[in-house]
Amino acid sequence: MTDIKNQFPQLFLRLTLSVTMLSAVADRFGWWSKENSSWGNMASFEEYTRKLTFFLPEALSTFSGYAATFLEILFPLMLILGFKTKMAAYGSSLLLLIFAVSMTIALGAKAPLDYSVWVGSAAALLLAVQQRYSFSIDQLTKK
């Protein structure tokens, strides 16, 4: 996926994964309008996280929500910049896989399908196995 004809699709994949994850973070920070929000604030997101992590103690559930939020900011920024892209793509794939499995167990199969969480995880995995990353800091610093 790194020959000339695949440079832009690879960049498009990095950017769309990033924007999608950052949009979810923006939602829980209340940066989307009420009409376009799933949570609208961090308290609602914490409540949703408790549904997905019903098997965890409340403190660990809350921590997992904040840890997920941190990673949903870190990985997309790394992908946008093309910095440690392989690590960010594998991390994104694993994070989205955890979301998909948790959503499936807690909410049923339809929820992660409706939000394309499985597709996002697979797309990030496809990105992770690339040999080179065009238009990236990784490409500029590779010797």
C-alpha cells in the first residue's frame, strides 16, 4: 500500500481513522451540538462506559473511560502526523477491538455494527501492516 497509487488512499485512511476517533472525543467534551451528540458531556460518557464495563468495579470503569479518551486523542494525533504510525495504528486497532467486543457483550451485536467499530479496528490493522507511511514524519526521519 506504499507504491505511488496507494499513497493517497493510505493517507486518507490515516486521516479518516483520526477524525472519527477525535469526533467521539469532541462529543464527550461537549463540542458537538446536542442534535449531533451521543453523550454531550463527560458524565454521560462515564455512565455509558459503566454499561460497557459492567464487570469492572466502578472506579476501574471510570478509569477505563478516561484512559480510552486519552488514547483516542493520542493515537489519532500520531496518525495525522505520521509519527510512530505503525504503533499508533496497532494501538488504534486494539482499542477499537476492545470497544467492539465490549459493545457486543454489553449491548448486543447491532451497536458496534451501527457505529462501524469492527470496520475501524480492521482498517487500523490494515494500516498497521504497511511497510512505509507516505506523507509522514516516519518517512522523513527514516534513514
